[in-house]
Amino acid sequence: MVSSEVFHHQPKQRTLEVLSSLSYRTGELNTYLQEVALGVSSLIGLDWSVVTFCRDGYERVLASTVDMGEAAEGAYALHGSLTGTVVSTGSPLVVEDATTCTAYGEAPEGYRAYLGVPLRTPTGEVIGTICSYQHQPRLFTDEEIRLAEIFADRAATAIDNYQLYQQQQQFNEVLEAEVVKRTVELRATQSQLMTLNSQLEQRVEERTAELQQLNQQLQAEVTERKQIETALRMSEEQFRQLAENIEQIFWMYTSDGKPIYVSPTFEKIWGVSSEQWYQNHEIWTDSVHPEDRDRVFAVHHTQLESKQEQEYRIIRSDGSVRLIRDQAFPVRDAIGKIYRIAGIAEDITDRKKAEQDMLKAIESLAEVGELASMIVHEVRNPLSTVMLGLNHFKKLDLPDSAKERLALSLDEANRLLNLLNEILLYAKPQTLDRTSIELNQFLTELLRQVRTLPSVMQRQVEFIPSQAPIHVLADKDKLKQVFINLIDNACEAVSVGDIITLRIQPNLMCHQVFIQVHNAGKPIPPEVLPKLIRPFYTTKTSGTGLGLAIVKRIVEAHDGELKITSSASDGTIVSVCLAI
């Protein structure tokens, strides 16, 4: 199941790029709505999104991120459906798991989570929905719902404009037919009057042609004005939504330094209201730390020819000091002349502190790793000597009681040696030798090797590859260590003859791939799950407690994510997420 954190981790720039890329042109409604559906699925991380048009108790699919075949051409009744609930209430509908929450209707086969938002015209009429589905149960955040609503606004506006365009076309056709009809009538009349007044006939023809030309010009002007007004309205709304919802400050000055706009986030970061800034924009510059002012002003009061970025401190009204990153860039007119200076400012105080804390933690970890390596080296050498002596005693003719104690000592010594080796492996920095690996081939070869392990030999390992080749940039040996450990653990968790499933699930929209190891053994208690990846925690009688901890370090060194879920219904799934 894809976590909703995917959306939070996604850069804000990606959201801006998707929204700004939406471009509706007359007659290209289906293409535009397809972009809307793809944008929702991409940014929120969904398996399937559709845009529907609803009228008279029925819905019709206008766009879908999944090929629906002939089903996309049909019309479906809204009564008792999830979509019908969204249309009737006119509000977003979120269903975490449609298999357990059936009050609003059933989700399509194979899908469980549902997010639906209405398409509402500027007059308030609900004309359709954006419906999104997820294979696995999922919670949706307010931000994700709001993002879907933004896309719904775009889709509703496009459909409404398209209907207006169709009405205009019909009007033009009627008008043209009327003009033709009138022209025929005039010509008939003129034919009758030709013998009486040819000059009058010629004048009527000329006037008719003039009227036709003027009418065409008028229609073109009306259409163009409506398109401009619509584009301007959409642009202004997009700007307002983005400016009011991003965590950064968006600001704009004229080229000569007069203030034009500052977003509401200014109040949160600077500690004063936007209204105060409009009244006295010197509040901005007066708050800059005295030690940083000369450097900041040197850039701020200079005509920018290209993008500028700088960091400086501000002193808030409460005396607290915050670190600001400010990016400024010129805005040019049609002839290339700079007429605006805009920028984005953000508070990076907490981020800088986190980075510093992380560096200190890394340095401490490196020191601990060096110490662990030294300790392991100092203990392993004498331990090897002890084991050599114990193995020599095995050659002697000893009493049975002595042989038992000797065998126990050797087992404990071997367990200690394995523990020392895993401590050394965990403490060492994870340096990677990355190469391009095709996952289907890699895991097929790996399974040939692991089937010789004692725990795997008496179990069935089923491999479900991806439909198309999937390549990742990774360290082949370390990746092999990860999946050998996960498959071995899964086999030990089930009985002889049970099935272990190894599955590759790509998410091309998010440029990710999930490799899942699934077993249907006894579920892991919820309180134990977060402890499994901690060093030295184990549920095995003979385990060291470092296996999963080492796996986690290797996966994170690849910029990936290790996730473990377990339930009585789904079994235990260990998922490794990697970038593709």
C-alpha cells in the first residue's frame, strides 16, 4: 500500500509544473481532461483516476489513466454508486476501504480505497466528478483532497467552456443559415426588381457582403474576448491558490522598487501582517539583521538581469532570529524589458539546524563504527584461537559428558563469531558500487541460489515478475544480501510446503519500483513491528537481531525505503522501494 506521505515528500515544484502544464484549447477537451486525470494520479500517487460527466442520473467516462476498453464508451447509472454519492452531496467523498465501508457503494473490482471530488461550474452546478482508486486501503490527507479539488475546478471549467463553445458554434451555424436564407430571399427580390433598378440591386449585394464581414469580425472578437477572459480568470485563480497555500512567501515589486504583492505566509514568517507591509514595505528591510543588511541591500536595490539567491537573518518583533533563503528573478515583457522583480522567500532555520544535527550524528556514527570495528577485531582474533583449541579437543578420546560440553562451547563460540561479523557489517559505512540491474533477471538468478538454503528447500517460492523490464542503479552484491535475508526470514516464518511470494510492482508515474516478499504465516503483533529493524532486537532464539537492521541500512544507502506490514488477512509483507 502506497503511503500518503508520498504526496508530502513530493516537491512543491512538481505540483507547480503539473498545474502550469495544463493548457486547454478549444476542441481538445478529452486531451486536457486526460492530463488532469494523470496529474491527480501522479501527484497523489494513485493507481487509477477517471474524469466523469454526470447528467440525468447517469455518468459517462471522459478520461481515464487506465485503459478501460469498450467499457469507457458506456453510460452508467449513478444510483447506489460512489460517484452518485459525490454528485448528490456535491462534496468530496473519501473511503479508506470500500470492502469494509459499503454505505456509499462498491469500488471497481480489485480496488479498495476511493477519493471522489465533484466538478462544479462557476454557477454551482455539479456536472461530473474526478474519481480516484487505490488497490490497497488508504487514508487521504486534507492536502491531497484539496489538490484533487483544484484539478476538479480545472476540469469543470474546461467542460463548461467546451459546452459554451458548442453553444456558440450552434449559434454561428444558425446565424450563418439565416444569413444564407436571407441572402437567397434578397436575391429573389432583387431578381424581380432587376429590370426596375439594377443600381439598387448592386447596392443591396454590397451591403449584404459588408454585413457578413462585420458579423464575422464581431463573432471573432467576441470569441477571442471570451477566451482571454477565461484564460485570465483561470490564471488569476491559479496564482491566488498557489500563493495562499504554499509555505514560502511569494513577493513582487515593480522594476523601480514599488511593492505590488506579498503572499499571506509573510505574516507567519515575519510576525507582522501583510496589510502592514503594504502600508510600509520597509518593514521587510528593517527586520534584516544589521550584520547582513549591506549584503542584502546590494542585491535588493540592483536591477536584476538573472536569478539571484541569498541567505540572510531577520529579527522578528518578538526578538527571535530566523534564517531566510530569498530567491529573486526578473519578469520581462514581450520585448524583453524587465518590468517586475519577483521572488520566493522561505524560512530555513529549522532545516539548517536539522542539517547541522544530521552532520553531527553522522560524525558520531562514524566514530562508533570505528570503535566497533576495533572491538570486533580485538575480540575476533583471540576467539579464533579459542575455537582452534576447542576443535583440537574434538580429536581426543573424551568422555560423553565432556564431548557434550565441548560441542556446546563450539556452538556458542560460532554464534559469538557470527555476531561479531554482523556487528562489523552493521558498523561499516555503506559504500556502494552501483551498476544498472534489470530486476526480473536479477531476482530469477537469485532464486536459483537461495533455493539451496535449508529454510528455502522445503518451501515454495513463487516469483511474479514485472510485465516489462525494470532497471535500477544499485550495488548488485548488497542488493543480493538484502533479498537473501528477506526470503530466508519469510521461509522461517511459515510451515513446510507453504508458499512465499516475491513480486515486482513498478510505479512508473512516481519513478519507483516496489519489490515485495510476502508470507502468510502468523501475523507479527503491531507493537513488535517497529522494533524489528532495531539493532539487536530479534524474535528468534538463535538470531543476532542485526539482519533487518543491516537490510535497512543497505536499502537507505540506495535512497530507498524498507516497509513492513502484517495482518491476519494479508499476512506479512516486506516491501523494498527503489528509484527507477
